[in-house]
Amino acid sequence: MNETLKTIAKRYSCRDFTGTPLSGSDIKAIVEAALASPSGMNRQPWQVIVVTDKTLIDEIDAEGMKILSAADDKSSYERMMSRGGKLFYNAPCLIVVTTSSSAPAAMDCGILSQNIALAAHSLGLGSVICGMAGIPFSGSKGGDFKKRLKFPDGYDFGISVLVGKAKSEKEPHELDMTKVTYIEA
Ligand SMILES: Cc1cc2nc3c(=O)[nH]c(=O)nc-3n(C[C@H](O)[C@H](O)[C@H](O)COP(=O)(O)O)c2cc1C
């Protein structure tokens, strides 16, 4: 297996970070991998926001947990509590991929987030794509968070990726070969 295929095969969602800050060179490599992503007609319909201010990350995390705890359906809150009680698992870096509110490009943002995850894994870092990070941006403090994270006007949360040194590692999920159909001559 070549190095690219090994990175793809070994990546897993990390939900337990040490909190150690990322080096500048790792952030640069991850950002460059993100921006190398393909997008429909090369529109690059995103603004990628790299947050390493841990106090701010913790503030957004706490707001997300507060919203989950107040929801009628407690299943997400209980799942997060069973995973340590933090939406962002103590990650030192939250990468928010924002996309145009009028023409959201979920597919493009998803591909970009996978580039981030694979780049992080190739650098020996853990990562997890985090859709739940959208919760605090849609609550009563959402406008304030968007301002502090410098969301461009007319842009909303698309997806996010948490990156950092893994405190505990995991095996990748098993491949389900029933999810493939081959049509042969
Ligand atoms: C679009 C998307 C959103 C996700 N959101 C979350 C999330 O909010 N929190 C979380 O812990 N994992 C999240 N995940 C990670 C998935 O749960 C994970 O990829 C899946 O369970 C398979 O595990 P693996 O990544 O270790 O192979 C998300 C993944 C994707 C692709």
C-alpha cells in the first residue's frame, strides 16, 4: 500500500485530544491541503477559518453544550456527556469551513474537510469532522461568534474539523464491502 492509501486507510475520528497546540508548520501544511481541494467549476465557495484561540474554542464549546442540554431531545447531549462532556473534545484547533448562505456548497465543503482530516493524519495528528460545531453558531450567541471568527458577510457555517494531538488512538472503522456493487461485462 502506498503512503496515500495508508493515510486514507488508517484515518479515524479522534474524540480525545491532548490539547497541545499545533505547530505553525503543521497548520500551514493543513491549510495548504485544504485549499488544494477540488470544487465545482473551481468556485472555491468557502472561507476557511482556523481558530487556535483555546479560550474562544472552549467558549463556543460550552455554548454548544448548553444548547444541547436545553433541547427537548436529550440524546445528543447524553452522547456528548458519555464522550467527556465537550463538544470539541479538548482540540487545540477548530477549523470552521464557512460557505455562502445564498448558495451553500455542502459537497465542496465536505471534500475540503476530508482533505484536512487526511492531511492531519499524515502529519501524525488526530482529527474529527464536526457537524455539531454548527449548533453554537445557530444559537443566540451565533451572531457574536460569527463576528469574532470573522465570517465573511453572507457566509454561514458549512462544516468544521477539529485537529490536534490524539490522547488516545483508535482503529479505523471496518470496511463494509456490501456497500459496493460491481457491474461487469
Ligand atoms: C459530515 C460529518 C459530520 C460529522 N459530525 C460529527 C460530530 O459532530 N461529532 C463527532 O464526534 N463526529 C462527527 N463526525 C464523525 C463521524 O461520526 C465518523 O466519521 C463516523 O462515525 C465514522 O468513523 P471514522 O471517522 O472513525 O471512520 C462527522 C462526520 C461527517 C462526515
